[in-house]
Amino acid sequence: MIRLEQDGGLWIVTIDRPEKANSLTPEMLEELVRIAEAAGEARALILTGTGKVFSAGADLEAAKTGLATSPLWERLSGAIARLPGLTVAALNGTLAGGAMGMALACDLRIAVPTAKVFYPVMKLGFLPQPSDPGRMIDLIGPARTKMILMGGQKITAEEACAFGLIDRIVEPDALMETARDLVADTCAADPEVARAIGALCAPGA
């Protein structure tokens, strides 16, 4: 239910459980962590999903037994954030719950017009993943972060793009073509030059 396609230096990871809104089971989360931690050799990484939802986060039944608070979520987002290549979350639909971390950890986020973004941890009685609020604040500021985390608001793709949470809105049939185009120069560049530019673009660099 996690598919990995390797095209030279480009790795494309697809969450493929559309009948369950691409919610993650423990096994799927472990596989995502394994891939992200092995992707240091990739020049670029694209994360996407199948169907109308990018991911609803933890599978409901698994969440009841502790998956919602698993340290694997933070391990996943940390591994993605540390990758030297360019990372893109190609949001084929709504981004919700624990799946927020992996998208926030990417360098770029593009989304289809119908996508929504929400993170109902407070309503469910959980804290967000430790690094998520800081990454969200860096992108959209503290007030809008509180709007999502404490106000419980579902943000449309248009609003998210205006906020800076999403970088570009793309029609569904052009989503993956756009993602590939965004990483094409990085994949073609000298890896050392690409890594150096990535480091210069890091917060606080």
C-alpha cells in the first residue's frame, strides 16, 4: 500500500489505500519511515497519494491502539526534513491529521484545487507531532498556525496557498507532471552543487 518508484535519482512515493482515504496502518507508516531514511541517495523525492485524499493520517482502528501518538510520525518527518535533495508533497487531495508532518517537512507543497488542510489533534485529545507547530509557524506564522491547531479550521487549497502553506495549486491531471518539472533541474544538476544550494536555503542559513 506504499509504492516506491525510482527513476534515476528521482524517488516517487505513493500512498495507495484510497478506499480508506489513504489512512496509514502501522505497517504503512513503518514502510514510509524506511524509505525516507534510505532516500539520502535520492536527488529528489516526491510524496503523493491515490484517489481524492492525500492521507487522513492514522487509520482509525490503529489510532485507538496508539498509532496516533507513535514516535514514528516524528521520525518520518525528521528523515524527510534532513534529505539533501529537493522534496515535494504533491497533494492529490485533502491533507489531514498525522499526515501533516510529512508534508510540512517537504521543501515544496503543491495541491489540487479541491484539497483541504486540517489537523484536529486538539479535538481528539492529542498533541501535534513535536516539530509540526514550528514548521507550520515558519511557513504561515503563529496566528494562522493557531487557527489550524486550536481553531480547528479546515483550510481550502486557495486559502492555504494565500497563507504560504501550499506553494502552487495544480489541476489533477497536471499534478505529477508539475511535481516532476519542479525537481527536474535538481535531478540534472551536480549533486554537490544541489546540496550546497539546499543548505544555503535552509532556515537560519
